[in-house]
Amino acid sequence: MKGKRVTVRLSDEHISTLDELRRRLKTNNISECVKFCINFTNVVLSYTPYSDGMAKSVEEAVKRTFKICQTKT
């Protein structure tokens, strides 16, 4: 798989979450944690049947992300 390098601005809260995930995954690589989050999201979004509970969880995550991004810019 050919990849592309991207730059993402993360809040302190995001960094803290990734640090905790890094600790739990027992890795020293933050980029592995970011990839995990992306892959996890892809699995959730492609899960069939896609339940209302999953939809609400993803919706809440999106709302929190946009709220954090709007207050940081």
C-alpha cells in the first residue's frame, strides 16, 4: 500500500488520549496509534448492521472533535 504523509494539528486533549492509547497498545510510536484510530473508525463505519448506538457514538465523537477544533483556531 502506498501512503501519503499528512500533517494533523492535535489539541492537548488529543495528545493525551493518544499517549494513553500508546501506553495501552504497548508501543512507542504515536503514528501507530493514529493509524489504529483511523482503522477503528473505518471498521465502525462499515459494520453491518450499523446500529443506532454506533451512529450516536460516531456522531458524539464528531461533535467533540469539531468543538475542540473550533475552540483551538
